[in-house]
Amino acid sequence: MAEYRVAELARAAGSSVRNIRVYQERGLLSAPLRRGRAAIYTDAHLTRLRLVVNMLGRGYTFAQIAEMLAAWESGSSLADVLGLEESLAASWAQEEPKRVSAAELAGMFGTQLTPANIRRALDLQLLERDGTSFVAPSPRLLEAGAKLVELGVPLREAISLAGALQHEVDHVAGLLVGLVRQYVLDPKGPGWLPSGPELPYYVDLLRELRPLVNSALNAAVARSVNRVLPEVLGDRLETRRAD
């Protein structure tokens, strides 16, 4: 599982370091692991933090959230609770983040690797800072950008495209997952969390949902490419025929 420092955890969950401290003081978030003087958080912390942020956004108080989480956990075995949290936390990506140095990025993008382009990539989370180096959450997306630049596409345009692509995919994936939430989870009532004998079923549901969403998105992308790719040269071929 991934590991985070507190600032990285806050950024990944859309929260703040101060809020994380508050949630820990209220018992909503477990203490980090200790590695020497370093405080290390895991994907399980990230999942719990996102759950807390989501429930606060829905208007629940700290006390209500603590009560629901305690009731959920007391009605289930530790293994079941960890199984659900690990299913929620597990990465949907089939690739590992890659650490890249500034020199490696310069080798890929040359003089187009300007401070402005780096800031834009960081803002869109296409890159993350790691000391004096960077981390690419999706090495394949980074390689695709390098290929576009190699073909002659300006880096600023490739970065904007990656941001737009992520936005659109987030929207479509949200629609797919939203259907499951609307017809499977919401009928259980507000604030409901699976527990007891139901928990293994929902652990399996989450595990099955991942390949289902991936499969649907991959199929849609493949069909779109088949329709759109001929347009790359299609208009030029029509012009040539007219001549």
C-alpha cells in the first residue's frame, strides 16, 4: 500500500494538515505509523479520511460520525472491517507511481520543461514533488505526453489535454459508480455502512466494481478511437480526391 506524510495525505484527501490533527484528536482517524521520527500514513488512513470528509460535507457532526464508525466497527470483526477499508483503499491503477528526477524530465521534454509547465503539471497532479525530484502517479500518462511532444505537440497543450482527459474520465467513472450508489447503497438509508453478515458481500461488491468500471471505460475508449482516428487523415484524403 502507498505511504504518505501528513501533508501528502491532506493533499490526496482534499483536506488540510490542521483538519487531520483535529480528526485524530476526535478519534475519527487513527494515529500514524512511526518510522523513527517520521509519521507515516497508509491508504487505509486515506480511505478513512475521505470517508470522514464526505460525511462532514453531508452535514454530520463529529459526534455522529464517531458514533456511526464505532457502531460499524463493533458489529463486525476486525478482519471484515480491514477487508472493506483495504478494498476501498486499493489502487484502481494497474501501474505503480514512478520517481523521476528533474534531469530525466528535462531529457524527455527539453526546453519546454519550463517552470510554468511544471507548475501546471503539479496543479493537475500529473506530477508530485518528492524532495528535489518528482513522482509521476501514472508513468504511462507521462510517457504518452513525452510521445506527443516528440511528435511536435507543445508541452503546454499536452498538459492541458491530460487535465481535460482526467476531468472527463472522472465524470464518466462517477456516473458509473453513482448508479451503484443510487440503486444499491442509498436505499439502505443515510449514513448506512455495511456491518456484520453483510460486510463480506459489500467487500466483494467493491472488488467486482473495479474491473467493471475499467472494462466499461476501456470499451468506450476503444469504440471512440475507432470512430475518431480516421478523422486524423480523413479530411486530407477527401481534399486529395477532390483535386
